[in-house]
Amino acid sequence: MEGGDAKTLAQQFFNLAYNCHLEGDIPTAVELYQKSLEIYPSSEAYAFLGWALSFSGQYEEAIELCKHAIELDPDFGNPWNDIGAYLIELGKYEEAIPYLEQATESPKYDSYCYPFYNLGRVYLNLGQLYKARMCLERSKEANPEFVPALETLEELKYKVN
């Protein structure tokens, strides 16, 4: 199969996987992401396979997949944010910071509210309320309707710096 044909077929499997993922059929999504990667490895398929595995708490595996995604395309923001989010889940707050900061600067990313929100979560867990508030405000600027950031900012109103 020629490169263009393989890439097109891999994209079709990725699209099917993504639809299954959004519908909550994680096992099928995992299989389809893997099939996509077998045909033509892409940053997106690695990152989204990691995301699917994270639903069952497989954070270490998800981190490794995101690192593969970054190797293929360091400008793609999703895997940077995802690694940070998985490290938060593992309680590795300090370790998450550089990944999340990189996500906020990634040129290929359309959801900057997520890494700013996740940085806010990190700083909340580290007891740095001012930094948390600043990151959450940036999340809100990136997406004024992003409910988790709005709710967390509301909760912060009642905390003392």
C-alpha cells in the first residue's frame, strides 16, 4: 500500500475510533486506534489511544503513548496536556508543570482552556492559590464557557491566599 493510501486508511480507522470513543465504547475505540497506528502511525492516534486507556486508569501506558505522539509532532498540544493531566491523576504535580506549560505554547492546539485549567489544578494542590487563580482566569479567557474553570474560580472566591 502506498503512503498516501495508508495514511487515508489509517485516518478512516482513527475517525471510527474517535466516534466510538465519544459514544463511550472505549474497548472498540482502543482496537480501532491501534489498527490506525498499525497502518500509519500518527501523533493524533497515539495521543487519543492514550486518552482512551486513561479511562481505565492506565496512566503510565497513556503517558508513554503521548511521548510517542510528541516524538512524531512536538507542536501538537494534546499529548503535552494529556501527560500533565495523567501526572496530576498520579499525584505528581510538580512533574506535570513543564508538560502543561508546553501545551499552553503549542502552535497546534485549539483547546488552550485545558492546559491552563490543569495548571490551575496543579497550583491548587500545591497550595499556590494566586498562581491557581491566574491559570484559571487564562482558562476562562481561552473558553469563557468552560464550566470546570468557571466552577473552580467560583470556589476560589471563598479561599484566602
